[in-house]
Amino acid sequence: VSENLAGKNHLVLGAAAGLVDPLTGEGIGHAFKSGVLAAQTLNRISGNEGISPELQQYFLKKIRTEIMNKAVQSYRMQQLLSSRFLCGIVFFLLRRTAFRNLFFRLNHIRKKVS
């Protein structure tokens, strides 16, 4: 996370901060989350001194832990899913009737539970 996302008089949010999910290309969820984190940060300001260095670090830490860590996981998933080897294995297994039936049964059970 760039230190430029937070300064004495600014916090950079959403797509402007580069907060886009690498797997889906979606950014609205990260925009909302970074807005909430900015609001939490600004609620901690006392007086008219602007955003103190401590609050800037608080905001950056929140961005790292609540958004960027998930983006890293999403990036790794993207890399995994774009692997020709893995796709070959998945397509091979899905052509097998027993595996395909198990896959769809598990997916059906997951939908019932959630």
C-alpha cells in the first residue's frame, strides 16, 4: 500500500487508490469498504490539526489488513485459475461421470446450507 494514500489533508479511496479486485476486476466493494475505513479514521480526529501521522498510519494499516490482504488472495486465485495445467485437470475430472456427480451434489449441498 502506497504511503501516498493518506496525507495531512487527504485520504485516497476506491479505484483512485488502486483498490480493484484482481480476480473479478470489481472495485465497488473496495470503494465502499475504503469509504467506511476513511470515515472511521476521520472520526478519530480531534481539533483542526488535520490527519495526524498516527491516523494516516491507522488508515493505511486498515487498508492493508481489511482490503489488500484479500486482494492478494484474489490475485493468487486468479493465477491458479489461469493455470493451463490446473484447467486441464479440472476439465479432465469433469468429464468423468462419478466426479461430475460428486461435484454437483456438493455444490447443491453448499447452496442449501448457505
